[in-house]
Amino acid sequence: MKKTWIAAALVVVAVAALVDVRTSGPRVAVRWGPGVDAAARAGLEERYSLRNGEPDGGTTWRYDLGDRSRDNIRDLVTDAAVEDTAAIDREAFTVPSPTIRVAVRPLPYPFSDRFDSPLQLWQLHQSLWLLLAGASVLAASRATSVRLRRNTTVAALIVVGILGVTLPLSPAFVRMGDANQSSETRLAFGRYAGVYEIRYEAHLSYALLGRLDHLGGATTESPVRAQIVLARAASAWFLICALAVAALERWSPMIVRYVALAVLAPSALLYLGWREVGYMSLNVAAYPLLARGLRDGGWRLEAGGVLAGLGAAFHALGLVSIIGGWLAALAARARAADRVGRLLRIAAWGTAAYLGWIAVYIVVLKLPIVLGHAERFPWRPLFVDDVSQGRVNAAIFSAIGARDLAMTAWVVGAPLLLVAVSLWREHADEVRMALAYTLASAVFVICFWPIQGLNEEMDLLVAAFPALYALAWVWAHDARRTNIAAALLASGHYAFWRVTLDPQFRNAPLF
């Protein structure tokens, strides 16, 4: 019954927010006598409850009539200061009834500029599917049957994967960095992807794009097809890793809750067809494997290091995840020698997965490696705005900088950090490792400057905070707190669309 009342209240609030009911009229006209000056007219307007007056030529004014009683109307039309009236029955001393207009309120910015009516919000359907899938998996985590938890999770993830292929995000609707420009011509794509050379900042992603372009015939259409295929592969990789880690954890309620949070996170939207590559540095299975490996020293530590290194090969922002793994290893409860040994194991396997591909590029593909964007890294200034690469770089301690950091934190799931410490008493070791892992992400996401602005660099924003999965792992240990985390992540979908649809978050060139 309580949930029913809450649902009813939410419906009432939604209707009140969207429906605009206005009462207009009656609007009457009064022609004042020639001896009525402004002061006298103001007194008469107050006496007869004539409101919102507007001149209508000569001495005629139009008003809203506040007091529609017969006595008031009779006194008005018979007053010596009034020469004539309109829209008033001068014999019955009545006026027409007020007009009631029911309409839909304009949607809040940025939706008001993209949608003519609430029905067009359907274009944001990707969030709807993810929220429904995440909610289904979260509900299944309460089931006592392992089979039910497994089947529900598998079905929900498969549905998400199918939707990522059949109803992907459209680059015509949201701006995806340089994805459109890089595929406009063969020359532009060749410089961007691994056709003439390998750009170091995302060497594995670019090498795959170059091979996909080659398999597609290297035509004018093949660059776009290569981007689409790579995006679909990223979707499949996300689902495979989520299912694999859930299977390793034997579909426990805790791991099912973790998968639900990963699906509910706004970052999951990028796995539905985003054509940039930064988000590919994330891996939903990396932190759970690292956490288990750090606890027992088993093979999962190497597996987590490999996935983190593979993410860094897809995009160099994955190095944040590797550094986070080092910090988590140092914070784990173990002897000092064991902590250092586990750090070195993460470093060795992560580095191998990150850099082992270079030999393939040089020996097999015979392509040179260039620094690309890795030549210099964009950082935010602290107190004074700067101009870099033809764009304004807002300082961290400025109004725009604070706004951007707040919206970034909301999108990437940083609010989960606020109450993660509340689990310290029950899960001190897990919280300690997760907070240490989060340190690298928190510092980086504050200092990192997305050059084109939040609007176009969404893939880099989420890639800068791999700690989302560490915090979700901690929250998933407690069923009640998982619901709070789910609500926080679900709210981040609004921030995601606000940033991607609002041009004020775009850092346009100065010239």
C-alpha cells in the first residue's frame, strides 16, 4: 500500500510539472470620460477591481475584471466617469465566464530546444531500456533461486545488446567528438585510424578501425561501417565481461546487484552505439577480479591486470585503472611484501596487455607509431582561465569549472563515493581497497580538461572515472544501500542528456 501511494504521488507530481492550466478573462473594455486623469483612473481601477490594464486607443482601456459580482458591474457601468464599456451586458450586469486553457508546459532546457512535445522524449529511449534492464536485474538479485537470478541477468543483458545493435545512439542526435569529421573523407579517416600510422593514445582501437576499414573494402562508406562494427563489438565485450564475472561469482546476489548497478550507470549508454573510443578503456569485470585477487592472491589478480591493461590499449585513459589497481594493492590487508608483490603482478600483466600489441603494429602491420594526442595532455588550471588550442580552458576554481566538475561527477557516478564509507564497519577491507582505487580516478577527473567540452567528450568523461565499478562493487555488498546507489545512478541519466544536448557545455573554438 505504501508503494502504491508513493507511485500515485509521483504521477501527480509529473502531471503537475507537465500540465499548464490557465484561466483568462473576462477581459472588458472601459472608455473613461475626458475629465478622468491618471490618478483618478488608478483610483477607479482599484475600486472596481480592474486589473492588468492596457490602453486601447483614446481614453479606452482593457482590463481583467477581478470582481464579477452584479453589484460591482452595475456600479461600474453607471459611474459618471465611465462613458462606455464593451464585453459587458449593460442590462443584466454580467460578463462572459472565464476561459480555461489546458496545455502542456514547455520542457526544461535543453529539452525545450530539442523537443516540441513530451512525446518526443521517446528519442531518449536508450535510457529507458537500460533503466528497465537494470531494475529487472536488481529485482532478480532478491530471488532465492540461483537459476532465476542467472536467467534474468542473462536475458536483460542480451536485450541490452540487441538494442545496442538495432536502436543505437545516433550521431545526428548527440555529438560524438570527432567521429563524424574523421569519417567524412578517406584522408581524414586514414589520419585518425590505423591506416597510414598508429596513433598511440588509443593504439588498439585505431588499429582495429584500420583493419575493419580494410575488410570493408576501403571505400568512401567503409569508415562509417568500421566505426559501427567497432561500437557493436564494444557492446558485446561489455556484455561478455559482465556475464563472465557473474558466472565466476556463481550468480550470487551480490554479483547480480553489481551487474545491475553497472547497467544502470549512465556510462552504459555509450555501449549503445557510441562511435568514439575513450569509453572502451573501461571494463566491468576488471575491478571485481582485482578485488578478489587482492584478497586471496589467486589468478584473478593477473586476470584483472590483463583486463585493465587491455582497456589502456583501447585508450590510454585506461592507465587510470592500472594506477588504481596499484593503490588498491598497497591498501589491501596483507604483509608489506605481499602487497608489493601483488602490485608488481598487476603492473607486469597490465603492462603486457597494454604494450604487447606494439610489436604487431611494427612487425605485422608495418605501420609507424606516432604520439597523436599523447604528445601533450590537457590539464585544467587552478584559479585563472587559460586559452589552449584555441579554446577557453576554465579554471577549476571558477563558476564554469565548478559547473563542469559537478555535472561530470553526476554523470560518472562519483556521488557513490559520498556514502561508501558507511559500509566500513561491515566491509572494512573492501571499502579500504575501493577508496584507494578511487583516489586515482578522483584526482584525474578533477584535473583532466576535455578540450572540446563535456558536450562532445562524453566518452573521455566516463573513461576518466573507472572507480565507478569499484564503488559499485562496494555498494553491492549491501542490498539496502544498493537501492540508494541505483537511484543515484538512475538520476545521472538526466545529467548525461543535459550535457550531451546542451550547447553551453560545448567548448567552441575562439577563432
